[in-house]
Amino acid sequence: MERTQDPRTVPASPAGRRGRPRSFDRETALEKAIMAFWEHGYEATSVSDLTRIMGIGAPSLYAAFGDKRALFDEVVAEYGRRYAAFGERALAEEPTARAAVARILREAAECYTAPDRPQGCLYAHAATNCTSPEVGERLRAKRNEAIAAVESRIRADIAVGRLPADTDARALARHTGAVVQGMSQQARDGASRAELTALAEIALSIWPRT
């Protein structure tokens, strides 16, 4: 009598196999992609650069993240959570707009000169020489969102009398954005944390007081 093989011992056919597990850690690979785009910018970072830096093959990159643009969109979002959230926290936690901006500038001086990662801000430097209008607009929107958040907080302080009624909220917020973006470029050019902190104190000296 012919024996029937236990189906549990029969090797799965190629068509029936489950997809092979990824041979890399996705979070580690994403962190490496953040560093690459942060250091070199969107345009100058090629897919071959990414696969080399992330330590994965092109098929794995496309399977895990999509194309270069999709990966960059995820990088921008993750950079915002890991490295750029200090501005949102300051605006949410500090009692006044001036205190929030003081904290933003001081923490920017620290963040932009940290020795274990690229200098400056990804939102500013990833757009360098970028020929993709969509990427440029995405980064411009992130920078403008930060300025708008500061302006909203300034207007709230004007409304309750913490700042003079004639304070130009938009100009003051734009000034803050210009200082932050300038600090980012200065950090890329070699400015130290102490030098940027001193710059922040000068910037704060122009704030109106009631």
C-alpha cells in the first residue's frame, strides 16, 4: 500500500512560499538615508549613493521605501520628528512668544552644530541646487510652516497684552525665520555653538517689550 506523505513535511513550492524577510533593519536604513540627504541634499544624493550608504540593494530599497522621491518624503517626515521638533515643543511649552523664540534659537545653535550629524538644517540644505519643483516646494512649505507658527504665537501675545499692540507680528516672525535659517548656513560654514548662541542673544535684543 502506497504511503501518503504528511503534508507538513512537504517543502513549499516557490509559488507558495511567503516573501523572504528583509535582511536589513528598516529604521537603521532610514536613519542613514536622513544623514545622506541632510549632508548632501536631494539632488546630489543618487540612488546608488543611497544603496551604498544604507547597506541595501536597489530592489530592497524600492521594496521598502519606493523610489528616491518617496524615500525623501519619508526622510523629511522622520527628520521633523527626530531632529526638528524642538521648535514645536518650544512654542507649545513656553509661556510667551519671546521665551519660545529664545528657546528655539538656543536649541537651534545646539542642534545645528552637533558633532555626530550633519551641520545645519535639512529643510534648508536638502534643497540646494534641486531641480525638482515638488521637492523644493515641500521644503519651502516646511520652512514657511515654522514661520507661520511663530507668527501665530506672537499674535496671541499681542491679543492678551504681552506684546505691544503695534508689534508687526509678520515681520517679527520673518525675522525669527531669517535668523534660524542664517544660523543653519553659518553652522555649515563652520560657526560654533557658542558663536550661534551669541548671535541668538543679539537677535532677541530687538524684541519689543510692554
